[in-house]
Amino acid sequence: MHLAEAHCIVSAEWMLEDDLGLRSRRNGRAYPGCGEVSAGVKEPSRGIWGGVSAFALLVSMGFSWHLLPLRALPESGREVRQRPGLLAAVSRSPDFAFGFRNVLADVVWLEAVQVAGNLKMAPEDYDRLYELLNVEANFDPKFDIPYLLGGLVLGESTDHAQKALEVFERGKREYPADWRFPFYIGYTSYFSLGETETAGKAMAEAARLPRSPAYLPGLASRMLSEAREPGAALALLETIVRQESDPARRAVLERRIREVTVERDLQALERAVESYREKIGAVPRELSDLVRAGILSGIPEEPNGGRYLMEPGGKVRSDRVSQRLRVFQSR
């Protein structure tokens, strides 16, 4: 049995079919010759190469441990210096992976999923995710899921939106005929950076590619013509979410809908506060004063299950959202 046969056995054990995208067939392509190899492997050989698989597992786990940046210690708060890691270095020369590129790519992707799964990601988490996505792409540039899902998560941080665009652009170079990459470049440009012209052009590019949704031309024209208003953004988002079939990407989009809804409500409440000030001559003590004064028929529900609260000076905030979306703030 040759090294290629061992690679197929390891791949069969590692490429698990699940929602994270780890599977023995990537984008509909099977590993060359794996079917024939599996059929021809005898039981004694399976035992030998099972040991090889276990060894490969230990090696890749060791590599991945060296890759992972060290975090601050929660008990002491002491910062631990991050280091580039052996696996990141190997990814820049993938031939040194000795036939285990897809295995190592999946190790890195699993770590990236753990980082992206943090409920409250800190700036260093987004930095770490970006590094992991690049390492994964070095090992397996044809694995499309990390580009799409990882780029979407990065784009949730305005400070990391440019890095999200870099991830999408890298995926676009690998899949120039896939409409999803210019589509999410347009999405991130619009909702994270407020660059309506760039967003509209990217959506128009996506609309020209094969198998793109029929609603994209209209989406592109609206992005080019409408200002950065939360109401208009919500209408666009709802159109996008209705067409998104991937559960993980849909969850990211729905989270963005809640963020934009909060911003829309806060702007409406602050306009109502200003009307109250003009009518009464003072700032309301609480939001319910706006209803008693007949300015509002009711206080909108906070979409994250929280409450909207008055602050001194007439500003309104959500008790569930720590930072407002800058893309919709006046410049």
C-alpha cells in the first residue's frame, strides 16, 4: 500500500459529514481514487494503516496546539504573548504537510468555528479568526465554507470589515463564477462599511453570474440609490434572509437584522424625545412620557428581549446592545 492509500483512509476517518462542512467530498469532488482504495484494503492492512491514522491524528493535534494563540489568564487578567505557531508556518509551504493538507485544514477550521462561536467576541477574537481562516485557506484553498461563513462573522465587527472583504476576495479568486462571493462583498460593504456604491456594484456583478437569484438586479439598484437608512437596510436584509438556505449564514444575517432593528428604534425614539422637548420644553424622565404626551402610540419591543431606556440629555439606549451601528450614524 502506498502513501496515497493511507491518505484516503485518514481522510475517510477525518472528513466528517456535518454542518461545519467537514466531509470526504468537498464541493462535489471525491478524493481521487479513494473509492478504489477502500474497496481493495484488506483487514490486516486496515489495522496497520489505522495505526498510521492514529499517529497522524496525534501529530496534527500537536501542530494545532502550537498554532493556537495563548489567551489572557481569566484568574489573573495577565496578558499572554501570542506567537505565530508551527501550523501557520507549515501552511505557507503546504508541501511540508506530507499529504495531510485536508486533515490539517479541518483541524484549523474546527478551531475557527470555536472562536466564531463565542457569544461576545472581543477584537482579539476577530483577529484570531482572521488568522485561522488564512491558515485554513493555505492548506485547502478550495474549501468554500470558511470563506463564506468566516467572512460573514468577521464582517459583524466594523473594525474587521476590511478583513472580511479580503476573505471573500480570496474565495472569489478560487471561485470566480460563484455569485455568492461578490454578493457577500456587497453585503459587507453596505451593512458594515456603509459604502453603497461599492455594494451596489458588487451586487450587480453577482447578478451577472450563472445561477444567481432573480432578485439581485433590484437589490443592486436599491443599494445604489438609497441612503444609509435603517428602514431601507431592513427591507434589503429581509429579502436576503428569505433566500438564504444555509442555517449558519442565516443565523448571522438574522443577528444583523436585530442589530439594525435596534438602531431603527433608537433613532425613532430619539426623534420622539426631540418632539417632546419642543412641545413640553423639557426632556422626558422616562420613555412612557412620550406615550402619555401622545407623541408615540407605544414603545417598540427590543428585539433581543431587553428594554429601551432613557439616558440623561435625551439619548436612548438598549440594555442588550452595548454599541450602536456606526454605519447608520450621520457623518
